[in-house]
Amino acid sequence: MEIKKFTNYIVEKIDLTEIEGKIGDKYTELKTGLIELIEESLKGSSDDNVNMIDIENFIGDYISSGKDASMIDGVIEDNDIFNFYLKYQSDIDELLNNSKYMDNSPKHNNVYSLYDVVIDGTKEAILEALKMIKKDLFKNK
């Protein structure tokens, strides 16, 4: 006999099309890609019943851990982060430019190779995008 959590029955289930409507017009591809990766990460670590509370807690934990958090499957290893950058390059570049990350020298960000600049910048973009997602989806919290 399997015991299920009561919250699985009373909390809102994830609907990606509904989430896409709430995450705003900026960086939508990047944000949607992150939501999908978070959902897969949560499904891999627990049962398949991922809900909005799980996503909110996950995003909060990630933000409090900082840009070097390694919690999202698919963007843990540097190679995966680089491929993530290539997939969402235009959104990431725009976000980093708008957040003034690109105004700082690589030395200021404590990176010393071009590859590390891409990795560090992508981590920073993920963190900033998650802050935006949290604000967009969970405004009253």
C-alpha cells in the first residue's frame, strides 16, 4: 500500500501553458526552459506529482543558495551549462546586458577564461531568471 501526501490532492498541479501566460513577455524561452528543467528535477527526486508549491519551494531554495547552486538537472556540469547557454543564447545575452553583468570585467566576476565567462554568466542569468519567475508566479509571497 502506498501512502500519498494529502497536499497532492489539494494543491494546484502544474500546467505549463498556464505558467507561460504568467511569466511575462521578457525572456520567455529561457524562463519556460527553466520551468521544464525544474519540473524534471523534481520528478526525478520524488514522485511524479509535482505541484506549484514544490516549484515555489525549489526556486526559493535555489535563489537562497546563489548562482553556484547545483540543484537543476541539466545545468549542473559545466558542459551542460554551456549547452544551455547555446540553446537560450539570445535571452541570456539580453538578460545579462540588461542586468549590467556585462559591464563588469571578467576579473571583477572572478573568471579568467572565455569558457568560464560563459559558464559564470549563464549561472548568473539562471539566477536572475528564477528571481523573475518567482516574482511573476508568486507575487503575493
